[in-house]
Amino acid sequence: MIDLCEQATGLDLFSFRCSDPTGYTDGATTDGALTFLWSCCDSIFAYRSDESGKEFVEFDNETPDDITVISTSEKGLLYHLFTYLIEDQDWENEEDSMRKLREGADRLGFDLLADALDFQSENGSAVDFADRLLQRTQQIV
């Protein structure tokens, strides 16, 4: 996954509404077993593994011990990311937006873009969107 994050560096698609958090370093949680992947404002995305397996997690910079498991698979984590990238596209130029999304998905080997587009279309305006997305990403293996 870290290699995938490095591959994403430099693509305009992955430079969206985020700003860097302040005061975060790897292992900022009490257990110290996290590898930083990326951040978006105060949300930190990280990888952790232990005897029970691997997890991709999100937590707030202000409350690092309140961790949400996004997925146990790289595909689930990418699904989460792409769903928000879809939301952030300038859909006035649909052709350009789709080109960027496909380029990013191809570069990262993400083969669930069509499903993520459908999910965003069907659920994007739901009040409980974040919960629905979390439920979906936790099912992806």
C-alpha cells in the first residue's frame, strides 16, 4: 500500500480538498503501531497490523486513540478514497473528470471504479453517507 501511495504522488487527482494536519507523526496513537499513509485536513489514514491481520484505519489528529477501521484490504481503502475523489470532481467537465479518475484507478490498479461511481451516485446525498461507505468498504476483501 505504501508503494501505491507513492505512485499516486504527483497526480492532480490526488491533490484535492485536503490540507496537512499539524502535529502528527507515525505511531501517534497509544499503541504506536501505525504507519502513516496520507492525511486530509485533520483525518489521518494509516496502516496497522498485528497477530489478527492488517487494517487500514482513519482517525482524527485531535483524538488519535479514536480509530475507525476502514477496511482490511487495499481495495477497500482505495474504494473509500475514490468515493471521495468522485465527490470532489468538477462534473461540469465530465469527460475530464472521468479521464482523471480512470487514470488514477489504472495507475493504482483499482478495478472497482465503476462500482464506486454507482455507489456515490446512489448514496452521495444521504445523511448517513459516511456510515454507508464504511459498511461498504469493510465488506471489500
